[in-house]
Amino acid sequence: MTLVNTRAAFEKALNTAITDADSSVSVVFDNMPYTTPGKDTSYVLVNINFSQSTYQPHGAAIDYYGGTIRCAIFTPMNRGSAAAAAIAESVIDGLTSVNASGYTDSYSARPHVGTIAGPSAVASENDSHFLSVITCNFTATH
């Protein structure tokens, strides 16, 4: 298990769920270069932050990654919240897919998400997009 494999497991789960639900929605990850999509485009910006890298039982440390995933859902302003809610459902499906008993762990990361918070609306009059945010804690063990 590596940090890269852990990140890849969550990226694949989210990208698959979001694009399967609506292929017009772009998924942007914080570790990749990107150009902000236009004001008429819906997209999800995913941030994966690691806050823990080992677990220290008696003896040698073992790999145990933990952190937070933040998914910012951007939908064109003044189109109602239904579009954001639909994308939020696919984000939640992607996050929880790694917990399913039938999940195939092709990255040897044993990913798991905890309680999911949101979607929480963040609105501003001057923005081109309506912003809704989903967050959750995650773990990955070797």
C-alpha cells in the first residue's frame, strides 16, 4: 500500500460514480493540472488530504493512512439546487462504494470512508457557480 495507491482508489471510485451518473460532469482532482471549467459547466473538485500515515502499536509502525476527502460540487448559478443534489448523490455513491462488500480493491489499499457530511450549500451572489460541499474522513490499511 502506498499514498499513491490510496489516492488512486478513491479517485477511481469517485470518477466512476460521477461520470456513470452524468458524463457531462467533469471531475477534477487536486493533484492534477486543470483549467477551471466554464460558467455553464458542472464539475466536481476533489481534494484528498492525508492527516495520518502510520499506526504505532507495540513494535514496528504499520501503514495506516487516514485523512479527509472534500468534494466541491459546482453547478451553474441560477439553475436551482436539483442539479447539485443529483451530482451530490453520485459523489456519495462513489465514496460509499469502497465500503461495499463487493468492492474490488485493485489498488491494495483497503480504503474505507466514515460518516459523510453534506451536501452543504455555499452560495455567493457574485459567483458564476452554485457551490455545494461534501466531506468525509477516510482510512486505508495494509
